[in-house]
Amino acid sequence: MRTPIETEAFGDPTSPAIFMVPGWAMPKEVFHGVARLLSENFYVVLANLPGVSVDPNWHKRNRFGPNYDIDALAEQLIRAAPKPCWWLGWSLGGMVANYIAARRSSCANGVISVASAPKFVASEDWPMGMSEDAYSQFFGLVKAFPEKGFRRFLSLQAQGAKDPKGLAKHLLELQPKELIDPEALVRGLALLETLDVRREIALLDRPNLHVFGAQDALVETPNVVQAFPSNPLQTVLTLPELAHQPFLEDPSQFVALITQYIHDNTFH
């Protein structure tokens, strides 16, 4: 049996639960600041994606390679999540959260995606993603030089923020380079290449909020928002001054937004 998804909890287990899933290659520690703030009102459980961890002991215990098949990943995360809960995913984590909330809606009170386009790589019917050539070059860099590829992606993520150098430095410090799992990087990128959750978003039958930063260098926010699939329970918001990590760039605004949205969409 595979090593279970690594999780960490904040707050009172009797409070309404939020399950938070990070983006490609980033550990759950990226959410620590907002998890502590949200835990005043919620039970917050943070999850790592497979193969991502800052715990050397976890790496030693994990005898199998990380599995990024979308359905296997969904099952792993569902097993790790509180029941019932709100699913909150950032970037790749948001794509996965939308997939799960659409296909296994009984597991989700609602879903919140952050800086998460429905499709990462561009195609004829989705021109606003990363070009196939740029993706192939980046994939090659990550395969050949995992740490260099990781650092490049973090600097790109931080572009558009008010303090891009400071934010990139903070992101780098969260994941010790000696604990980067090259296989997790490659398999996560392979999932990003193929995953397309436009249909799932259109089918969502739980309250769903999709938050974007107008300054995001990884997501073409205006075009993505315009082409975003719609459903009857949907809210799409653009935060004008923020980029790809609104929960790090303005934690208090982010926590207030999430708290209010869940409060307004909880049906007793």
C-alpha cells in the first residue's frame, strides 16, 4: 500500500472543515500563515501532493514512487480529507479540487480554487495557457536539472507580486533543496500537461469560488476569466493588486474573503 498523503491540522475538529491542496512542487507549509488565521473559525487540514515533503523521515518511509494519475490522486486526497469539508486548492491543487468536487460531489461542501486555470498548457481551443514549446523546454529543464527547474518556476510564480524577489526567496526557503523529489516534479508536470477540468467546472453542483490575481504572470487572468466555464453556483473574483499567491501576498484579505464566502454559502 502507498504511503498515505501527508497532512497537518489546525483548529478545532468540531468546526467546519477546510481541506487545502497546494500547487505543483510546493509543500503544505506554504499555507501555514493563512491556516493559522482560518483556524480561528475552521478546522483546517493541509495536504501535500505525493512526493512533496519537508520531512526527511516521510521520504524515507515512502517506498513507492509518487502517483499522479488523476483518479488515483483523487482517491488518495479523498481518503486524507475531513468529511464533510470545503476543498480549497491553489494552482494545480485547484485543478485537482475542481475535478474531485465535480466527480465526487458528496465529498465536498463546496470548492474554492486560487490562481487556477482550468487548463495549464495551451491548445487550439484554449490559447491562453503555456505554449507547448515553452512547456516542453521547461519539462526538459526539470528532468535534467530538477532544482534549477524548481527555482525557475518559483521566480516565475512570484512575478507580478509587489515584492517578487522577497516572495521567491520565501517560497524557496519553504522546500529544502535536498528534499526535492525529482520524480514528484516530473510526474506533477506530466499531470499539468494533460489535465483539463473545463468540463468538470461546468458540471459543479456545489458552491464554487474561483479567485485570480490580476498581476499573475503564470495565468493570463483577463483571458482565463473571460473564457472560464460557468455553472449556476459559481463566483469568479479577480483581486486587482495580487499575483499568483494571494494567500501570501495579502493574507488578511484572503482569509476575510474565504471566511465570508463559506459563511454565505453554508446552508444549515
